[in-house]
Amino acid sequence: MQRTVVIDCFPESARAYAHGYVVVAVDVIRATTSAISVAATGGRCFPVATVEAALQLKAKLKNPLLAGERAGEIAPGFDMNNSPAELAARRDVSRPVILLSSSGTKLLHEASRCDTLYLACLRNWRYLATHLAGRHERVALIGAGTRGDFREEDQICCAWIARKLLAAGYEPENRETVGLVARWALEDPAAILVSKSVDFLRRTGQLKDLDFILSHINDLPMVFVQEAGEVFAVASSESIPTPGLGIPLTPGTRRIWPC
């Protein structure tokens, strides 16, 4: 059987890949970056689709931290926004995190019906691509999408992973996938700076998350899956690549560049 890869977008699209595919959920700004950053520190992370689901889960967990947003603003009754920078920096890692976002956690909810659900962001895309290659027959890379828009940061992440799979012998399932790989697969991460998501972070004074995302690329030699509503980290045996050049960073920051 020929191995294939397809790129798609929006939470509702995940339903088409419920059987016969593994799904990779991508919401670079910010849900999958947040969830991965929590799990990478050894913390527990529970993505939810609605405020109501978050409050119901809160009653079942011991002293959880509610991190989430609606339309970019902190959700009612939540402790903090859906901020990967803040979640990665917190010290109370023993508190489980209930994570909510406008579209990313909806995608994770919809994709939970598939055979296997992976999470991807710029922190782990290369390791995940290596893990997927040869391990699964059909891979669906799905961007979360925001307000009907397939954002540049998610297109880039999906295209980077798809490029690695195509190089490993996978075939694209449609012309849209071919076009997205051709457009974005070799693009510099600075291309995301034109995204409406980035514009929102600028307008709302949340650039710390953009700085975090652009200064943490391929720094996690791990893959992440969601099972029974919780995100788990799985170590990868692949070695970390050599750091390279890219977007200028503030002094003291470290980046591992994609290759």
C-alpha cells in the first residue's frame, strides 16, 4: 500500500480522517505550542473544546490551572491566557493544566476520534516527521485555522513535516498538499510575521509568545500524543541538530534551527 500525506485545515475537517489515518494537529499560535510546552516539562495537560468542558474537568482534578482564551482574551474564570511563554516559565508544574483555545483545542477535540493523534508545533516538527516516516501509512496534517483562515504559521509547520514525509517516499493525496509544500516547505520562519495571528499578538501586547515561538524551533527531541483527553510526551532517539542562523534573538536565548 502506498503511503500518503495530506494537508488540511480547520477543526471540522478532522472528521474526514477519523478512520485509516493518523492525525497531526497544528496550532503554532498558540494551542499546540502551549500543550507541548506543558508536557515537555513533565506537566499534565488536558485540552478542552469549551469553557463548560473546562469547568466540568476542573471539578475532577486536584488544583488545576485553567489556561485559555476566547477570541484571544482570557476566558471567563480562567487563571491565565493560552500563553506558551508563561506556561513554559511557570514553576507550579505539579498543577495539571486545563487548556482552552478558540480553534486549536477544538481541533484536538474533533481529532480525538482518529486512530492516533499527534501534536506538532515549531518546537518539535522535525522529530515528529522522523517519527512518522515509515511508521504510519496515511498521515493527515491539519492546521487549526482561525476565523476561516489557514494561518501562515500553521501552513509552514504542516509543509515542513510533509516535505520530510515526501522525501521518505510518501505521496501527496491532492493538489492542495502539493501546492502548500511547494509554497512553504523551504520558507524561513520569519514568513509567519505577516500572519493575522502575529498582528493580533502585536496589537494586544502579547509579543512574548511570538518571541518564544521563534526562539524555540526544533529544541524538543520528542513527539507528543493525545490519549483519553491528555497530552503525553514520548522521547525520541534522534539526536539534536547543530544550531544555525535565523531570526535575530535577544541575548542569552538559544535556538536549534530546522534542517
